[in-house]
Amino acid sequence: MSLATRSLPRTIGAHAILLTYTVIALFPVILVIVNSFKSRAGIFSEPLTPPTPKTFDLIGYNTVIGQGDFIHYFQNSLVVTVASLFFVLLFGAMAAFALSEYRFRGNTLMGLYLALGIMIPIRLGTVAILQLMVASGLVNTLTALILVYTAQGLPLAVFILSEFMKQVSDDLKNAGRIDGLSEYTIFFRLVLPLVRPSMATVAVFTMIPIWNDLWFPLILAPSEETKTVTLGAQLFLGQFVTNWNAILAALSLAIMPVLILYVIFSRQLIRGITSGAVK
Amino acid sequence: MAAETRPKRPFRWHIGVFLAPALLVYTAIMILPLAGTLQLSLFRNIEQHQVFVGFDNFRTLFGDPNWSVNFWNALRNNVWFFIIHMLVQNPIGVMLAALLSSPRLRFAAFYRTAIFVPTILSFVIVGFAWKLILSPLWGVAPHLMDLVGLKSFFTPWLGKEQYALTALSLISVWQFIGIPMMLIYAALLSIPEEVIEAAECDGITGMSQFWKIKLPLILPSIGIISILTFVGNFNAFDLIYTAQGALAGPNYSTDILGTFLYRAFFGFQLQVGDPNMGAAIATMMFLIILGGVCVYLFLVQTRLRRYQF
């Protein structure tokens, strides 16, 4: 280790820059959450101070819970995200296993075909997807969203998972074969448990864009029954433009579940990214 | 070759079973609609019938002033959106990653986690939160600028034609800076200790070590980030829609291809939605993205030298 990398001014400089950027990254989020607990007067007169007994007020939260059907939207988002995630992981892992384990004609071609979707966004097919959903009567159903998100998540899942499945020891699988296990048992009993960490990485990568997507809920499932949290929040915010308490409370309610999940899983997510899962 | 040397075996059904679900969903929901959209762009609805019109929709898109003005405006804005990302997001991302990867830095995990927070938030939250912060009604932004003596520079950026697009691009940069930072950070961590030690033996340390040793080694990662940014930017929609609405105001100054596609496809206010014109715009976006990906794959990636350790 050279002296240069340890010198004090350099370390202080690094901390100063990183700390400044951390403030920039967190400031808007904290500002919104802090102000959501204040009365209207408090929001405008002292936006930068934490709520005091004088300015503390939950009126925004009362409005949101009274007006918007957020619990229902939340359920929709949860159903869509969990179901899509399940299918992406199951189908993705199966296809990745087939591509990485067996040599068959068209293997490379199949890999390239599936990889096409990593670069070309599914949104460009929206016009025909809507026609397809109209024709099959799936408009305004959660099924439509689940199907679209499964297709959207598969390419990257197959790509990442097949990289990891190549690392599973051949000896283990062959030992299983000698013991008379079927190919299906080898996949479900031997290989899947071994690639569980990489499945978690794929899960996080797949989950965030699905939960946050606005485009497909807006186009395929805008009805009251099928609104997701993201779409619901968007419409709610559009209606309550002048009710600052309600807007700040709705934003905070949308931020908090994601933030809590992130704090719990950030270690896994960051390890996933930095282990070279995305190359 | 390999097939001939191997003994002939029975058809392996399990390969098909493993591949079928993924292939089926992917083909039916992604590839076929994509192809269908490209095909739709060559048709037009005349008296309730889809009639093949060749490239007429594209002629309208480029030739008819009702469409072409908006199209070129959206494309120009989109290019500017991309340029801001490349000039601001990636250099800052690289800088943050370089600082984070410096050896024995304390609180590195905390910084990493905190700077990545905006990336996990949805566009709706980001768009609205910034709209509130930049709003002259609330006064948080002018107040903060007053603290550093820059209050006179404050204007309602999102409401002014000449600034709105740049302001939104910077908001998008704020949101996504975590991705280049993480990918570069990963690339920097994977540089072996011996290479760094050899550089130090030759007296190359600090900044020159970064420029001469590390930067060339992380160039492939920078290439990947650039193409990810390109695809993401030319496909963007949500942030503009949340912050400025489908009309991408003020006066279309923040209109990009995604919002233009949405308006053409669904119609807005007096304009009636036209799936065929929507398909034509989606086709143009497809060609732009495909072009970018090809440039990356055939020109950039093949010229970047990769080092195997």
C-alpha cells in the first residue's frame, strides 16, 4: 500500500465528495417524508425543519386513506409482482438449465434469440400487445400485466441464470444421473438449490421495474379494479395537485414500503451487482 | 461434427419441456407483438379495413407538417436527453465509483446504499417529489439557493421552455446515477491487486494511476453503461409523463419519442388515437435503438481491448 492512497487530505476529500452526493441523493426523499407529517402552514413556513408539536399533523394521511383505495392498489401491485416474479424465475431457470446443460442443435441460436429481448424494450410492441389483449379479452385484468412482465423479465433472467448454472459441478449432476435421478429431479432437487443466491439477484432486478412500471398499467389495465400502486399514485397525485398534505402523504406511503424492503435486501442486491452478475 | 461422433440417442424430450414455457411466453408476448407492430406500421385503417399502404405512414410522419414537426422535435429532445445523461451521469458515476473503491475507505457500504436509493424509487415518486421541490410555490429550491447566495439564479425551471428538458434530464440523472456507479464499482473491484502493485512499484499512484491503469481496464464497462443508457433514454416515457403530463409541456419542449408515441397511439384531447401511426413511431424507435445496439456491438465492443486476468 503506497503512502499516496492513505494520505489524510485525500481521504478527507473523498469523504467530502461522497457525503455531498449522499446528501443530494437523500435530500428529496427525506424532505418529502418529513413534510408529510406537518400541517399545511408548517409545510410552507418551515419546510426544512422536522415537525414540531406545533406543526405536527396527520391530515395528509387521513385524506389519502379516506380518498384513495390504496390498500386495494397495493394488493394488485403485490399480486402482479409476485406472480410475474414466480414465472420469470421458474421459466427462466428452466430455459437457462436447458441452454447451459445440454448440447443440442440450435443451442447458440436459441440463446441469441432469447438475448434479443435484453436490448430491445418490450414497450415498442405495445400497439400489437394491446390488440392481442383486446382480442383475447384480457384488457383490464391482472393476467395481462403478469403475462407482459413475465415476457419482459425472461431474457435477462435466462442470460444471468445460465451464466451461473454453468458453474454448477458436472460431477454432481452425473452422480445424480448414475443414481437414476430423472433430468427433472436433477434440475429441481440438485441445481435449483445451488443457484439460489443468483435467483435472488435476478429477483431483485426483475422486481424493481415491474413494481415501478407506469406504462403497461396505464395502457392495459387502467380500470379501478386493476390499478397498481404506481398508476393509482399517479392519478391520485394528478387529482390532488393543490392539496399538499395529501400529495406528500401519498408520496411517503409510496416510498416507504420500497425503502424498507431496500434496506433489508440492499446487501444482497449490491452483492449481486458487484459479483459481476450483469456484464 | 460433434453430433456425428456421438452415438445416436433418443430424442431428449426434457430439453423441450425445459425450454417450452419460456419460449412460448417470450415469443407470444414479446417477439410476435414486436413483429406485429412493425407490420402494422405498413397498414392504414381505411373504412374499418386495414389496407396495405407501403411506406405511406412514414411519408406522413416525415412529410406531413402536422406530424413531422412533432417527430423531429421529439427526436431532437431525445438526443439532448441522451447527451445530458452521457455528459453528467456517466462521469459522476465513474468518479463516485472510483472514490468508493479506494482502499480502506470507511462507511463505503453506507455511501453505496444511500446513493443507490433514488434508483429503486418509481418515476411517479421522483417526478412529483422534484416537481414540488422546484415549485416556486413551496420555495424550497429558492430558499436553499439563498443559503449559498445564488437566489437570483432561481427560476421555475420545469415551467420554462428553454430549461424544462435539461431540468428533467438532470432529474433522471439524479435517479439513475446508481447504476453506472455500481457497475463501474464492480469493474474496479475486479482489477487484480498485482496490477495495482506493479503500477505502484513503477511510481504510478493517485490520479495518474486512475487515468493510466484503471480507466483503460474499465472501458468495457463504460461501453456497456453507454449502451444501457442509450436504450433506456430512447425508450423513456414515465418521468416526462409524470412530471409534465402527456402533452410534455411547456409547449412540447420536453416531448420525447416515448410521449410522442403515447399521444399518437392513444390520442390526446382533440387528436384521435391512430394505432397505425403509433406503430410507425414505434418502428422508428425500434430502428434507432437497433442502430445504437449495432453500433455498440460491431464498432465499439470489437475495438475495446479486453484484458483477461
